[in-house]
Amino acid sequence: MEAAEKEEISVEDEAVSKTIFKDCGKIAFYRRQKQQLSKNATYWASLGSVDTEQDSTRFQIISEATKIPLVAEVCGIEKDIFRLKINEETPLKPRLICSGDTGSLILTDRKGDLKCHISANPFKIDLISKNEAMISINSLGKLYFEHLQIPHKHRATKGNGQNTPADTSQEDQEDLGLWEEKYGKFVDVKANGPSSVGLDFSLHGFEHLYGIPQHAESHQLKNTKDGDAYRLYNLDVYGYQVHDKMGIYGSVPYLLAHKQGRTVGIFWLNASETLVEINTEPEVEYTLTQMGSAAAKQKVRCRTDVHWMSESGIIDVFLLTGPTPADVFKQYSYITGTQAMPPLFSLGYHQCRWNYEDEQDVKAVDAGFDEHDIPYDVMWLDIEHTEDKKYFTWDKKRFANPKRMQELLRSKKRKLVVISDPHIKVDPDYTIYAQAKEQGFFVRNPEGGNFEGICWPGLSSYLDFTNPKVREWYSSLFAFPVYQGSTDILFIWNDMNEPSVFRGPELTMQKNAVHYGNWEHRELHNIYGFYQQMATAEGLIQRSKGKERPFVLSRSFFAGSQKYGAVWTGDNTAEWSYLKISIPMLLTLSVSGISFCGADVGGFIGNPEEELLVRWYQAGAYQPFFRGHATMNTKRREPWLFGEEYTQLIREAIRERYTLLPYLYSLFYQVHVSSQPVMRPLWVEFPDDLETFAVEDEYMLGSALLVHPVTEPQTTTIDVFLPGPNEVWYNSKTFAYWKGGCTVKIPVTLDTIPVFQRGGSVVPIKMAVGKSTGWMADSPYGLRVALSTQGSAVGELYLDDGHSFQYLHQDQFLHRKFLFCSRVLTNRCADEKGHYPSKCVVEQILVLGLRKKPSSVTTHSSDGKVQPAAFTYCAKTSTLSLEKLSLSIGDDWEVHVS
């Protein structure tokens, strides 16, 4: 280790062969479950002595093979959520838990709409709606539960507690990884033997499934019958492969199934390594003939079977019954939390590179944005800003006066983000290492010492963020007196928190490392980074004494990470295929509760050609998190380095983002309070339109804007699907309109991507773009009113100070509703409890789809004052334009179009 500590650590330590990562055939618990389940061993439920309380029912499940009982508990939770937990009756030690008649039992929810039918032999649960099975549990008999065991000297005489026979040979044990699992040079020793669990779910009538991020894969989940299962195991995969089901940086064990008339969700609450198999059986029509009778036809509904398998823990699953996509989003957030309300600056453009060299480099890049009239909000510093990769420090030569640098950014109303990883350099003279070691705050190895591995600083130990005291201590490190050189415009980026361990098994931590409470790392691997982001966000809140919203970007994530900040798609590559796959990746994150997500513009690895870079900026401008980033061995790629033609194109894309910030910020308030994603697949907005169910090359930004990024080189035309036969769509640049329910061929040049506003919507925009969001607080608004086929439109604007919690604690906000109906546009209060002083006015109103030129337009204020308004009307595009208005955004008023 001493030799390794002295080695130079470089990007090549991440850029390793994909062969170091496991496929499913190399994962022992997967092999065990597949082998044992092929023997058709079953469980039966003992329903003769059911223990029923107010909201839960408990009963035993007994294995036919081993006769060992498990305890099952079915709970009915509010908001049409059912929960099933299965655990050992008397486990050898605690297993990690993340947060009728004798033949059958029927449980009914309070409303009587849903029934839970429990069958005894074989054990099965059917969730029934309107007398039809919606979800069946264990209908394929794949319930699997390995019981913890006391270590024995002669392990060959022991089975695995499930169905493995007692005479399992030593050779078979090694192949199945019962007590030891070998992979390359690593040996994973299992102190209490194998402990995996599994269960199958049949989704009746469903063939479109989504979710279980993070994979560089299509939005609609694919059948896994003839290939690898989807793997959920957080890994540092530098330059991951496109269209691959291997686990990458984050894991959310949650999927949604959708069909016309119903959306459901399955949340498998388990933080250990998890595999998901999916198999869809299409609808089949049979012809039945009987002697002397006419032939009769009978249909068997399509069905998708989902098989969850986890290495450890218990079975703890939530069934979300919808019935609409919006209902499922609310049900999931009821369990895991809603997206945090971000500070406004974080929705602007972020400029990052590994690494900006020094204070002068930062100053020059910052000045470059001003010189080229390109807005941006945040400068980022990677690991080289520290002294010897020691987090919470500054390189004394490169960044001798970090406060001076931050004051420069503050004068431009901009922010700084710096990196803080979970590995801590082993150095007794490093205060943070010394404090953490003294207090026992590091993850331990099985022998009881501090776990040590190689990462950017060389030899490192890893903070145990699963320990509440470690999180509390880590949060305290962000206090201004402690974090020397930091100011209130400094925010944080948590990277490498899968956790990444160079030269570890699959570049991560050994599974038998030991955490707080003596939990093995295998039990909670996927939630490690979640806890770091939690502690970081709390630290930023504490340093402001609870007044200011944090901004924390994390590479690793789990269910609920949305409560603490943003995530991104990790170390992507500067190739067209990565731009293309970023759209379904972000859609999958969005429907899985994490709305604040993005992909590094231009690709982190490699040097993008100019056309690709422009197209990526154009796509990123319409996605929730918007950051340009590049690794250290790439050419510099600030937006003005590619010639004036491309500078202008990138400038236009970034400025369009800033123009749309009022709409985008309002969408984030919407997801914060009601869980509706910012970036939405078409099926969410058009749940009964079959044609939308598999679309992943375009998406909705909120309910009003349809975006179709250009993801192929040298594109001159693009096919855009405009959903909804009763909808009308307007090109956001030309205002030309199309009826929905068809695919239209749209010509594109390098300066355009197809963006359409949905008829029936009102989109608020900013009329003037400043150097950053901070310069735009008082700039005037415009309203883009796109009329529906009925001649109406509706939209909202949410406004607050953009940075504090006063919107929450003191109702310091404005929430306005715009309605155009019967040729009258009204601005009314959408939430009476909110109050916020704003100098802003509505300066421009565009009404799209107004078929008849008005004779007059008048504004009507709340005090009864009526004034004529100058207007222009374009008959070719049916567009009414009102300019030079001065209508206060916070007041009630009307605009009458006669």
C-alpha cells in the first residue's frame, strides 16, 4: 500500500477495461436464485392464525422444502399504496430494513376500490381493481429468501437456508458463492453465509414499463429473457457503454407500468445489489371449439412479469396503484419525498472543467463570457483546486486568495461550485483525516481497522455517511470559520461517491467492509452516496442558519435523492450516441422522482466536433440541469473557442435558456409541491395515446413545450410526432401551427431545433437576458399565449426571492394564474397565502392562434382603470402582438381583445 500511495493517480485509473465489471452470470446470488427456482420449490401461507391490526395484517409463509417460516406483513397506507414486507421470523441478526379463511384472505382498502386477495397454497397475492387482477405477487413461485446462518468450520455440510441440499459439495459451494465469492483477485467472505432475497410480480394488461435508473438504455424497459438483467449497483464506469443494462452511478429500485386507463408503480426498497428481469407476454387470442358448437374466440391479456433479486436485506415493497401517472408520482413522493426547490441560479448555465488552472484562469474564463455576451451563473472547480486532493483545502499557489476570487464572481452576481468527494487522504497532518480517525468516523475493514483504498489522493479512507454522527460532523465542516476560504456563494459537488475505489472489486468498496451498526457494505452500497449528499445539503443549510437553500450535485444517488439536490448522467463521451441516449436517461430519472437532472454538454470525455457541440447546447438548454464539462486531457471548449459562427449558435442556445427561466422555475415549484416532473415523456401528458408510449427522442418540458433535440449529424429535416388528435401545436419560433395526432417533417438548420408550444398553454418568459440570473430579477416579463382549438389557454408563474426558505417559512412568494377565455386574458392569484413584492411588469403579450384580427385591445386594472393597448396582428400566422405594456406581475388585471 505504501508503494501504491506514492504512485501518481491519473484519469487512466478510471479509464479501465469494461471486463473488470461483472455481467449477470458472474454474480453468485443471481446464479443461486436461477438454479434453485428451476426446482419449483414453493411457499404456502398459514392463514389460520392471522394477526390483524388497524392498518396491517401479519401471517406466516412456510417453505415446502425447508419448513422454515417467514413472516409476511401487508399494510394499507394512505393514498392507494400497499406495502408488503417479508422477513425471517427469528433472524440470526437484524437484516437491513430501509426506511378470511385458511385457504385465502381478502383485504379491502377503506374506499373499497382495491382488494388484496391472499391465497394460501401456493402463496400468492393478487391486487384487484374493478374485479380484475392488476398485480399478482409470487404467481410464478419465485419467492426466494436465504436465511442467515452461524458460521461452521465444515461449511460443506451446510446448505444456503433456501433450497440447497445439505450435501452440497465444496466445489458447488464455491461456484454458488455461498460463503466465499471470488472475482478476479478479490474474495468476498460472507460471515453469515448467503442472504439474498427475490420475488416476482405479474402486471396484467401492461407491456410498457419504465424506471429503475441508472442505465444508458432506452426509456421503455426491454425484455431481458435472452440477455442480461438490469443491474442496480452503483459503479464508477468511466465512458460507460450505450445500450447496456449494467449498473452505473446511481440506483433507484422503482419502476412504473403504464397502459391506457391505468398507471402503477413498484418500489422495491432495498439498497443492496439488485437485479431486475423483465419478460412481456403479448396478448393472445385463442379459438375454442367444442363438439356441436360454433367456434368461440377468447383473449388472454398481455402480461409483464418482473423478477426482483437482491443480494441482502429483506423483501420490502410498495405497490402504487395510481390510477393516473400524476397519482403515481404523488404516491411515490409520499414515500420518498419531493424534489427540493432549487435556488434560481442553479437553473442557469454552469461552466465546468477538470480543471480550471488557477485564479487567473477563472478570472479569464469569467471575463470571456462577458466579452462574448454569453450569460452564465456558476463557475466550477474540480479536484485540482485543493492542496494534494485534500477536500476543504485550497492549493496555496494556484488559489492563494480564494475569497478574492469569489468576490470577483459575486460582483458579477455569479456563484462558485467546488468538489468534495467521500474519500479522505491518509495523512496524519491533514486535520479532517486526523479528526475522523480519532472519532472512528471511517468505514472499517472486517478486521476492525479503517478501510483503506486508492483514489485521487492516493491511499484514502472513506467517511461512513451511514452514521448520523458522521453526517452531523461532516455538515459542520461547511461552516465558514471551519471551511477556510469559503463564502456564501460557494456550493458543492459530491463526486466519486458510489463509492469509487481504484483497484477495488469493480472499482468500488469490498462488500464485507463494515459500517455503523455493524452493517456490511453489501447491505447498503447503493445508498452510500445518498447519505453524503444529505449531509452536504444539511451543511450548506446550517452554515446560513437555516435561511438559504443549498445546491448540491451528486454523481451517486438512490430513491429520495431528489430531496437534496441534483444529479447527472456521469462520465459521458463526446459522441452523437451519447447525446441521443441522454434523452431517455433523463426521462427515466424524471419519472423516478429525480427531476433535477442533466447530462454534461459536449461529453466529458473526448473532443466534440463543432456541430455536435452546438446540438448538445441546444438540447441542454431545454433540460433541467445545464452544465458544460470536460476532462483534463481534452481541448479547451469554452463557448467562444470555435469561431464566431459557432459562438453565435451557442450564445443563442444559452440565451434561450435564460429567456425561459420563469417557466422553468415555475415547473420546479410544481414538482416541489405536487411531484409532477419537469421533463416528461409524452405518455405522461398523453396517457391514453398509444403512439406516445415508446417515444424517447422528444419530450415535454412541463405540459406546455414539446422539444425534439437534433441528435444526428448533418440533419436537414426531422420527423416530429405531435400527439393528441384534439391538440394544436405552434412552432415556438415561426408561430406556424399544426393539428396534433400526426408526424410532421420539420426542416432544420444548425441554428434551430424543433420546439413547439401546446395549444391551450401560457408560457411566461423574460424579455431581457442579463449576465446571470441575478441581473434579471427586475427585468420585464412576456407571455406567450397559445390558444387551443376552443380558443382558450391557461398557465402559471411562480416567483420568490430565488434563494431563501422564506417562500416556505414566511409565505414570501407570488403564484399567479393566467387564463385566456372568451377573448379575455386574466391575471389572478393562484395562492392567496403568498405575498412577495415585485417590481416586474408584463411588457409583451403574444397570442398565437387568434383567427380574427381584433378591432381593439384594452387593459383593465383592478381599480377599474381601462386603457387602450397598441397592437399588431399577423394574418399569415394568426398572431396578435401587444408591446410596450406595463402590467404589474403581482396585480390582478385583464386584457380584453375585441
